[in-house]
Amino acid sequence: MKTLFIWMMLIPLLCISQNQQETQEPLIIVTMMIAPEPGDFFKFREGIKEHNNQYHAEGDLGVRIFQVMNGTNAEKMMAVMGPMPWSALDKPMYDREAHDKDWYENVVPYMKDEQDINYWRFDAKNSHFPLNFEMSKLDVTTYDFKSGTYEKAMEHLEKISAVFKNQYPETPLGIYVNEFAATKDGRDLSLVYFFDDFATLGEDHKWKEKFEAQHGKDSHEKFTKDWMELINGAQTEIWVYDQEISGIGPQVTTKTEN
């Protein structure tokens, strides 16, 4: 049965750390995987497009939706909410009855009943968002950490963060920790790299050289060995921003503090 809270999950991706400074609360990202029925794909797109334009085109309830290109979730869509404090979910919502009526009549009938919802804490300290960039394509790698390795893993993430901030200052990087991670689902942390052109995936970004420029000669080999001892595995997906059916545009106008 479709959850009554689906409507809460169709909201934006990046308002960035400025909000955290204002609220002094940890920020979260909420993601929901959506699978349209293949035979109703175009009806689904039309329904969610009109729904987002009417109810999620601005403010805290603005929507961004991404197409998943590869892996077991290929051809599904990802809807994202946040960053926002947990307390934002306690605020009254506008005209919920009209919203839900439109959602269940014009969108839900064209969806498969297999949503996957996760809550992710935004790591503002280690993430890196330069001022003024636009959503386009995301390289999302999700890691499964071995039991008892979380603190050590976060120390390693600080090293990754330092390379992005100092060696790739124009490249946005987001780090998110699963608030309700389970030992069996393998999704403890997501590292999100933002890029504009697919050609970027075929380029040599000289990661090893940049890493050692930041942390010293031969530091990359040791880091890689130690990192692999902390994880059970990882999975990478490419997400593509779908502006046509998103409620809000691709612009991100704030940045993290380095």
C-alpha cells in the first residue's frame, strides 16, 4: 500500500549549510526511489510534472527529481528533500487535502508499489559546495562500513574532503551519513560528486597526484589500503537531474564553509 507520507518526500536537494547556521540543528536529506509503471511512463511524467508545478515549485516544498542511469535502480527516479532540520517535519503543511487528492489521483496510479525512503544527515564540515553552481549530473557512491569502523571512516573522509577543497576547489562534493543505517542494507554513507558533462567520466582527474600533493608522497597507497579495510563494499550510480518534471530549477546559490 502506498504510504500516506509519500507526498512529504518529493522535495529539493540542496539549500546548503546556510540553513544549518540559521537553525543550529543538524540537517538531513530525505531520498525516495520511485519506479513508474513501464506501460504508464508518459502518464506518470505528465502527472508528476503537473503536480510539482502546482504544489512543489518553490520554497521548502520545492522538488528536484533525478533519473538513475545504471545499476539495479536503472530507469527509476530519485526524489530528494532537504537539507533541512528534523524540526521542519513538525511544521503544518499547506492544503494537505487538496495536495493528497491530486497525488493519489494523478500520480500514484502510474507508480509501482516499491518506494525506498532513506534519511541522510548532511556532513557540512566535510562537504564542499563552491558558490553558485547548477544541478546537472551526480556521481553517487554509497558505502557499507564494517561494524565498529565509523569513527575511523570519518577520519578518512576528512582527507578526501581536504583534497576536494584545496586541489579541486571548483568541484562540488556532498557527504551524507544514513540516519537509520541497517547492517543488512549496505548503505551507511553516500559520497556525491557533482559534474556537468558525461565526458568528465572519461577524463583522468589525476586523483593520486592531487591526493599526494595534499597529504604527502606515498600517502595515497596507504590511504587506499586502510580505506578498503574499513568497508564491506560500495555501489556507484549516476543520477541525471530532470528539469522537465522537477518543481524547482537547477540553481544552487549558497556554499559550505571551508
